[in-house]
Amino acid sequence: MKTDFEIAREAKLLPIEKIAQGIGVETGALEPYGKYMAKVPYSLIDNDKVKRCNLILVTSITPTKTGNGKTTVSVGLALGMNRIGKNAVVALREPSLGPCFGMKGGAAGGGYAQVLPMEKINLHFTGDFHAITSANNMISALLDNYIYQHQNDGFGMREVLWRRVLDVNDRNLRNVITGLGSKTDGIISQSGFDITPASEIMAIFCLAKDEDDLRRRIENIFLGITLDGKPLTVKDLGIAGAIVAILHDAIHPNLVQTTENTPAFIHGGPFANIAHGCNSLLATKLAMTFGDYCITEAGFGADLGAEKFFDIKCRKAGISPKLTVLVATAQALKMHGGVDINEIKQPNVEGVRRGLANMDKHIANMQAFGQTVLVCLNRFADDTDEELAVVSQHCNELGVGFALNTAFGEGGKGAETFARLVTDTIEQNPSQPLRLMYDDSDDIETKVRKVAQQIYGADNIMLKPAAQKKLARIKELGFEHFPVCIAKTQYSFSEDAKAYGMPTGFDITIRDFVINAGAEMIVAIAGEIMRMPGLPKQPQAQRIDVINGVIEGLS
């Protein structure tokens, strides 16, 4: 089997103008970034076409540390659907440099089911992440300057809630002191960094309907509390226009292509374990405008990504999938069936069977939203026919569609049967109208409890004193109607990253709430989850290099 890089280099890419023309985007509308990437103006969104498009969500069971291959499945499904004559467009998130250089390398799919040019997508792409990072930190700089310049006027901050961001896994920056030095070096204060995908600017970027909505949301960003007890927002500083200017080009979605020249929109990149885990609304709607089928994914397991896709993105955008594809792997099922993580590549039929409880809970959760569910088993070379048969038979007993995906090794050919099952299911048994997990009128504590109990299977939630204090502030500020975005480990339904399978008898501890008034959601921090990840003992950066002018290691 060739490496991802060998496959990517051998792929015959078409000029991006050809890809655009193939779906009806005129060349004159594009803003090219080289030969194979371009910005497409969001003004081309046609809401009538959006309503007619068949939206497909790809999510997964609880993943292993190497993931379950949702992007490979999403891309593979698009390849397969186009091979059987369907007009399918895929909409994905942009990769973050943090995990690319930290845990797992690239995030542009794999094998013969990739989006290209993969090394550019995995690195700087069209500069969107840099723009979001700069916009976030420009607010920090302007806020600190405002405090410094007005200190002699009696102005000061009782509490600053806005944090800096960086698209690098750097645990040393989680908590920092700024303003050290002479008086002209600023006012000494405690601060800290989150990773860029956790920035509220990222969430706003991905939820904004247009540039006017972007401006409105940025103005509403809640920065902290002044000495006289009043909330301070970006609008109060008079700098929203400057922040919009930084994002003016970035807000337009990016068009690229797959290994088989299928169009792909890639835009925005919040993580699902610490943010809402979906690509931008604008990219999704562009894909829905130009495709009869739009395939999009939500990050990590369905308990995080899919729940937020429904309860936040769909709630705000008024969209609803016709089908949800739940990705599983034999390796992940074995891990959830009690097989040691170092042995999940070894045949173990009983381990797969025991792990089905995790898959069943995710299926039930998606069905509770009114979704028709189809299980796609992303096949790996080490999987045995006996293991796959266990999953297939189990899905048959549940009355849930089942398909194998071998697009990693075979491209669109390996997803044709999968694609036919998807289109047949949408035609014969599409999802019901979306049923959300909670009402806007529910208070924040009730919303968190409903997600924790109904989606995670928790007995209850426990609120730390800091969280209880923040709840009172949320109520006082009138933000209780916002949806909740629970930041939690992706490796378990519980807050314990090592509690695999289908844990029971646990509570979810909420240690704090973060007010995202611009993104119009409340982030609940569960357990020990960190909004600035650290690097592993042997980061992927040790394997990334430039060899004979070619970047290696981003896979």
C-alpha cells in the first residue's frame, strides 16, 4: 500500500477553476490561492437550493486516540456517490496545527480518500487560522491598551475573561502573567492561552450567517467585568470594525478537491471536545447550494460532535440532515469491549461483540434526535471477516443499515455499495424532523443536565462553586436562552478518559462556565478537559520534515 503522500503526489489535480465550473461556480467569482485552492464568496449561497439539498451528517462511535476515520469516510462517501452518478459535495473542517504536529499528523483524510493539496490544507492553507488567531489576540492587545490608557481616569477591570490563543499545543501557556517590567510595559495581570480552535472568534466565524452577522456577534463578545460591576464588550471598545477587517477575506469558504476531483469546501475548525466541532455554516450552505447531496462531519464521537451539530448549528441555521452515518471500526469496538489498547489490532471477535454496547448507545442517541442512522464500518487491513460479520449481523438485528467502507485503499470504488445504501435510505426512509435535546427556554443547568443524562448516560451533574457563581452571572446578564456546548473528554461518555465502553453510575462534574455572548452559546467545562492541549512524549513534529523539497510526515 502506498503512503498518503505517495498517493497525494500521484493524484492528477485539476485547476481549481475546472472544479468550480463542474458544480456551476463561475470562474470570475473565485479568488484563487494558487492553482488548486480558491475562496468562493458566500454571497453565492442560494437558500432555496439549500432547502432542497440532501444533508448527510457523518459522526462516529467513541474514538480511539488515532481516530475512527470520519474524514476518510466523508471523503470516500463523496467519491462513491459521484461514481454512481450523484452530485455530491463534501464540507469539512480545516485542520489545526496543534494535533498535526502533536498527536496524529494530518487531518485531510487518508489513502485514496483525501482532500488535496493535503500538505497545504494541513499547514497554512489560505490563512484562515492565522486570521482567527490574529483577530482574537488583537482584541487582547486592544483591551489591555484600553485598560492601560484609562487607568488614570478611574477605569479598571474587576475580572478579565478574554484569553489569548495560539494554534500550537503549548501547556506552558495555559496560565501566564502579562505586563511585567516597567510601568510603560502595561499593567500586571494574570492571563492565559487557549488553542485557536477553542477561540470564541472561531465559534463566531463558523456560526455567522454573513459579514453583518459576524460584526454583530463580535460586538457582543463579553470581555469581563469593570470595577463598577458592569459588563464590558467589544462594542464598548469601538473596535469591532477592525476585527471584522482582519476576517474580511477569511470568512469566504475554501474550495479544493479530492483525489478523484470531487469538490470539497473546507472552512473553519473548532474541536468538538472543547468547542462545537463543526465546519462553518457558510461552507455547509455553499456545499448545499451546489450539490444535490452535501456530506459534512462533526468532530470526535457523536456524544460531542453530533449533539452540538444538532443542538447548536442546526438549531441556529434551521437545517436538518436527511441521514446520519455513524462510523465505527473494529479496533475501536475492541477497545470498548475491554481489549487492551495495545492489542486492538489483533483478531478478537468477542472483544468486538462486547464493544457493541458503545455503538448501540450512539445509535439510540441519534435516533432520539429523529435521525435515520446508518452504520459504516471503516475497514482496516487487520480486520477479519468474522469481526465484520459480528457488526453486520448486529446492525441487521437492530434494523439499522450497515455498510463497509474501503475507500482508503480503493478510492470511490470502495464506497460505491456504501453510497448506494445511503441514497436508497434517504429516498425510502429519511430522517424525521429534527428533535432537539432541550428547549431554548430551559435554564443552563437544565440544558447541561439533559445532555449529560440523555446523551452521556450520567446519573446527574455536579456543579463546582466557580460554576455555580458563573451560572448566577449568566442569569443576571440574560444569557440563559443560549444553547450549551459541553467541553469534555472525547474518549468516553463519562469525564474519565479511560472509562471505555458504556460506563454507568457516574456524574458529570462542571467546574466552570465560559460565556460566549458573541457565539451565543455557553461553554460548560466538564472534568479535567483542557482548552489548551499539551504535546505527547513523542510528538508528530519529530516525524515531519522536508525531504528533497517535499514535506513528509503530515499523515
